[in-house]
Amino acid sequence: MIKEKGCMLCPRNCNVKREAGEVGVCGQTDKVKAARAALHYWEEPCISGTAGSGTVFFSGCSLHCVFCQNESISKGKAGKEVTTERLSGIFIELQEKGAVNINLVTPGHFVPQIAEALKGAKRRGLILPVVYNTGSYEYVDTLRRMEGLVDIYLPDFKYMDSALGRRYSHAADYSDVVKAAIAEMVRQTGTAVFENGDEDGLMKRGTIVRHLVLPGCVEDSKEVIRYLYETYGDRIYISIMNQFTPMSALKDYPELNRKVTKAEYEEVVDYAISLGVECGFTQEGETAVESFIPAFDGEGV
């Protein structure tokens, strides 16, 4: 949390005085900065539906993964500052545009401000489910500040091996942190609930854990899937993604400078099926394309 001594919202513990204008590891002061607020159609079907998820992309990130597809906002280059009151208004505007939920992307470093904005929006008539969309490098205490405000958690579980966490996210403790964070998310949301009780409909409450298969990391992917299924069974949904897109910054990571092969992805999916995973999502066809990356042009902000 942000205290007089500095910001301790995430496991980076950078301890800077963001309220005084200092910039944290996340790249941000305590002034909320967002790069886009619009209907988004490329989440899991139960999140986007046909009308679109009301997605707010926040600027900054405490992980800085070397393969980040949203680099322009994760490094804080794109976006503009908004007040808490304006953020409440953005949530209401997305609801008026027909969004099926409010989708908060990389919100962890702005949790106190977002919590306040959500409370304000709910007083103004916000009734949509709220989705917390995160890379999962989160403190449990920070997530607890969102209890009662978030209906759906959409966390990543990127890697199990600490060596991968260290190399690609500069966080050797990534898997340990994520395990605790996801446990808190599942505690808050419980077993998934769908509109009209139909799993083909929109999710109203629950946790979907995403795993992006990385080139050459099939065995680690299997460990992630195994841990999630053995720990949570059908209480969560697991989304196995093949959309890894090599970005220009990967010249120092030649092992990642290619797309995931069909054989690699199918091996991970087949493994999940062999374990008994039934509550989940997979991707089909050619999805590793930059069209999945929206324009962070300030729309809706």
C-alpha cells in the first residue's frame, strides 16, 4: 500500500513516494494514467460476448516482460492522466455504450484510485460485472482492497520455473507470488457463475487463469497447467493461448524470436486434456498477429 515511506503496492517494493510525484518501478506516479477505454472483442468468449468488454488499458506495469505486446503502455509512453472522478465517468460511459462488463487491464499500481472510482461509479448506477485483468505479480493485501468490487479475475500464470521468471520478467519469485495471488482471487470469487447458468453465456463471477505458451517452453507450460488443475480442479477456468507475437525488443532473447509452433501448442493442450481439464479455453488457427494489439490512441479517455 502507499504509505508515508513510499509505495509498497506490489512485490517490487520500490518504496518511492508516488504521491509526491516520484515514479515507481511501474513507471507511474499516483496520478492515474490510461491509454484507451473502449469496447474490446478479443477476450475469451464469456468475457467479450458479442457486444464487447468495456476495457480500460492503464499505463505502466511493474513486470516489464521482455516479450510484452503492449510495450507502448507498459512503459508508460502512451496514455493521459485522469482524475478519479473522470475514471468513474469512463466506467459509466462504457456501460452506456453497451459493454457487457468493465475490464481493468494492468490495474495493480492504481488499486487505491480504481477502488475509489468504482465505488463512485456504482453510486452513479454502474451495474456491470468488473473484471480485473492482470499479469498477477500482485500482493494479496493489495487484491483484498478490491474485494466486493471485482466480480471476475483474469490473471496470467506466465511461468513456473524461477529461471524463466528471472530471465523474462526480472522476477525470480514470480511463480510463488502468483500462486498466492490466484489463491486470493479464487477465495474472493468462488466457483464460476454464468448468465442464466449457461457456460456458453457471459461469465458473471469467477476466475479464468490465462497461460501464454512461449516458444521452447512446453515443459514449463505443462507444469503451470498441472499445478492449476491439481490445486483448483473445476473451480477455475484455464485459458491456454497460442498468440505469442515476437516483438522487436527480442534481439537479446533469440530463443523467443519466433512464433509458437502448432506442435508445441497442441502438446500443451493435449496434456491439459489428459489431466482431465474440461473447464477451459483454447485458441484455434493463426492468432499470433499484431492485430490483437489495439491502438493506444486515447480513445474514450
